[in-house]
Amino acid sequence: MENLWKKIRSPLIFNSLFVRVYFYFGIMLSLTSVMIGIIFMKLYEQNSIKSYRNDIEKEMVEIVDRTEEFIKNNENNLSVASYQEVLDSIFSGDIYILSNPNAEHPMNTRFANVKNNDNLIKSDFEEILAKVFRGESVYQIDYMKTYRSKVLIIGEAVYHDEEVVGAVLIRYYLTQQQEIIDRGLQMILISVIVALLIAMVISISFARSISRPISQIRTAAVEMTGGNYEFRTRIDREDEIGELADSMDVLAKRLAEIEVKRQEMEQMRMDFFANVSHELRTPITVMRGYTETLLDGIVVDPERVNHYYHRMVKECQSMERLVGDLLLLSKMQNPDFSIDKEPIELISLFHDMIRSARVLAEEKQIEVDYKRNTDMILIMGDYDRLRQMFMVIFDNAVKFSKEYSKIYVRLEFYQGEQNTFGKVHVSIRDEGIGISEEELPYIFEKFYKSKLRQNAKGSGLGLMIAKQIAIKHGGTLEVLSQVGKGTEFQFVFEAIDPESLEM
């Protein structure tokens, strides 16, 4: 039974943040309210008693002064008796005037209203009188069981010729005052209870204001643990909890971005294997056919055998080129892949490329028209990758151009504005068969090949590799084409200032 109670109690009650905050905050407010209430009750009681004491002490001073005046002037008994009657009528307490029997010249008993041998005096005021007759002022509060009330007692000495000749005692019953004090204390107690209830309500609100957003943050953490990175806390607060919620939302956003990249990488990996397996299936099948034919001895003619070997070598070269292109494309598409860049002089690069391009163009008697508008253009990049990119475009231009046509190569520099040095525009345009509007949006996709006979041997990766190289160099690649008139590929790159390199 005890174990069952622990299992129920722990997760549902005591491990709840709301209950803990409410419990501790409520205890703090309760203790504070009770302590303040007790302090106020004590202060109220003390101040009330002090107020009564001050009033009585004023009466005491007047009575002592009047008594000393009677003694000094040796008033007659009638005057003293009249004064004492007045005091008894207007004063609600008991007034005792006694002679000091221990004095050398004690006060005449006609000035006293109580005899020293009175039993009441002996029983109630014996110790007090001893102090007063020694010249001490007495103030004390006692509880009298007979009257069931607190009694305030004040005693003062009566002097004549600097000798204590008597004493004045006042006994004041605090019954009415105690009732007033009790009513005041009740009001304070009620105020404390009301304040305590308000404090409990405030503590509930306070506990909710802390526990609810933390619960939302916990929910967000659980959702992120489960892979839901779209969940948001939706907490709008300008404090530490708000900052924590914002951090959780930022973390969820970053994790979502990382998850998207991970999925993209996984998809790229799957696409790579799928593409490799798909593209290598045909050449491997051809290689197997040639190999089995040679192995079975079906072909024995030396020329045909040599022809099969040459075909096998070409298929191997085709597979090697395909795998190389796929690996390069996978690297280019990786967001973390970066190209080692250095200042490249494009004029020299194009001279090198044009020499190789003219060799390709000579097979179809195609003329290369190359022009530039400056003697030096510098960009940051990788020489081999840039040359590969331009050669892919030029190779396609030759492939889809007619014999005896022209290919126009333009290399131009345009001065930049304000913060940029300038732009480099590269254009390679042919007079070939062109690309239809239906095919134009797909030419940069992986393994996309037109159905034209000129592209029968293509892998469908060249243009995509060229565009990825342009992107990695911070450039752009666009294409314009009209069927029957030709195609133009346009590149734009950021140029760099040669003087900045010298500095």
C-alpha cells in the first residue's frame, strides 16, 4: 500500500512544478503574512496600553502635585475630602493615597484615603509600596483572577522637604480597553486571513506564470526529441523564460534546417547509387556480352576479336567518365564542399580553351569567332574547374551546330558601381538546331538528354556539372535558345581589382 501511494504521489503531485512553486511561494507568503500580522498585533496592543498609561500618568502627576500642595499648605480635612470625592467621581480606576510610616516626618493620615494597615493594601500592594517608599516609580500590569481582567498599576512617591512622606497608587482596570484591543486584534487577524487568501490566489497566478511556459518548453523539447522540429513554444515574454523559449524556437528551426540538409544528403546518396546502377547497367551488359562471346570462342576472326577489344575499352572509358562525372556532381551538390580559389586571369584561360575548342570545331569546319573588350580580367576561382565548365558548353555548341557554321565567344568586362569593382560577362553562342521551349526548363537536370541523335552518347550530366561549377564560383548561368536559330549560354561573375592583389 505504501509503495502504491508513493507511485501515485510522486509523479502527480510532488514532482509537479506548479505544485512545488505554489507550495513554496504559498508558504513564503503565509509565513510573511502571519509574521506581519503578529508584529502588527503586538505593536497595536503595546501602543494601546502605552496610550492608556500616558493618560493615567498624567492623572498621577496631577494627583501627586495636588497632594504635595495639600501637605505644604496644610489644607483642612474638608478640602482634601472634597478633592478625593471629585477624583473618585471622574476617575474610573482606584486611587490610593497612603502615608509612609518609615519616614522621619510621615504624611498626616488626614491626607490619606487608605490606612497602611488595610488588609487589601497588605495583600495587593505591599511589595509595590516598599519600592515607592524608597523613591522608585512603579509601573506594572497584572492579571487579576477575581476580575478576570488585566490591571494597570502605577505608583509614585509623595515628597515633602525632599523626603518621601507618602505614596499615590492607581489601579486601573483594563477591561474596556482590553475589549477595544481585542476588537482591534480581531480586525488585524481578519485582515491577515484575507491577505493570506489573496496571497494564495496570487501564488496560484505566479505559479502558473512560471510553470505554464516551462511546461510548453518541455513539450517543445519532447516534440524535438521525437523529430517534430516544426513545433514552436509561442511564448512572448521579455524575461529569462522568454529568452529560453526563443532559444528553443531557434534550436528547433536550426534542427529543422539540419534535418532538411540531412534528407537532401541522404536523397543525393540514394540518387547517386540509383543513377550509377542505372547508367552502368547498359555498358556492363555490353561488356558482359563481348566477354562471353570471346570466352565461348564464337568469334575467332582476329579483326573482329580486336574490334571487340576496342569496344570493350571504349565502354570502360565511358564508365570511367560517367563515374567521375557522378562523383564530381555529388561533391558540387554538397553544401559543405568548397572550391580552392585563387586569382585567375580569364584572358589566358580562354586562349587555352579556344585552342582546344578549335580542334573540336575543325571536324565540322566550324569557325570560332572570339572577341573581348579588355586585356586583363581577374576573378577568384579554380582554373581547371572553370576550363571544364566552358569546355562543356563549347563541346555542346560544336555537337549541335551544323557544318560550316560559326560559334561566337564573347568575353567582356563591365565597370561596377560603388562597392563592386565590376562584372565579367561570358557568352558562347552557336548557330545550331536550338532547344525547344518544352525542353529548355529541364536541360540542367541530372541525366536529362534530348532525343536527338547528336546526344546519343551523352551522359546527361555535363550541363548540370557546368551550372554547379558556376554556382560554386558565385556566378550565374542562363540559356537563351530558338529552334533552328541557335543557342546562347551566358555567364556572369564578379571581377576583382588587380591593384587589391598588389596591396
